[in-house]
Amino acid sequence: MDNASRPHPLNDEFAYVEICTFPEIPHVTVVRLDRPRKRNAINSAFWNEIGRVFEIIGSIGDGCRCVLLTGNGAAFCAGIDIGDVAFFPTASPTSTD
């Protein structure tokens, strides 16, 4: 989050996603993928969080009409985390972060 943004009321509920708003643009919610050490690669827990974020945003009276999806770190998203055994049962287990 930068200095001009403020955390969204849901922000603390998620480990892999950062949610914020900007007072100057009240109907826009910024959703940042936040797993930069893995270039925002999506593991099964991350996948579930993303789904939950988009189910909830805009339905809780936050005034959201637009979502800006971005990523923290050097990459927007590297895709699916191929080391996650939930997505690839034959893969060897690796660190979840």
C-alpha cells in the first residue's frame, strides 16, 4: 500500500491479497496479489482467497464499482505455482510461500 491509499475493511482477512481504496476515487478498489517472493504464483490457498475477494467486494456496502487488479513485486503473476501439490498431485512438495 502506498501513502495515499487506505486499507479496505476486508484487508486483514487475507494472507495473499492486499485490498485498498483511495479517498479521491471512492468507487475503485485496488486488489494487489501479494506473494512477491514467488512472483505472485498462485497456490491453492491463494486461488481460494482470490475467489473469496471477488465474491465479497462490492457486496458489503463499500461502494465498489470497479476493481483494479495488480501485483506486488517484480511480476504481476507468474501463473499457477507448479510446486503446489493441490494443483499438481505428482509434484514434490515445496515451501508454501
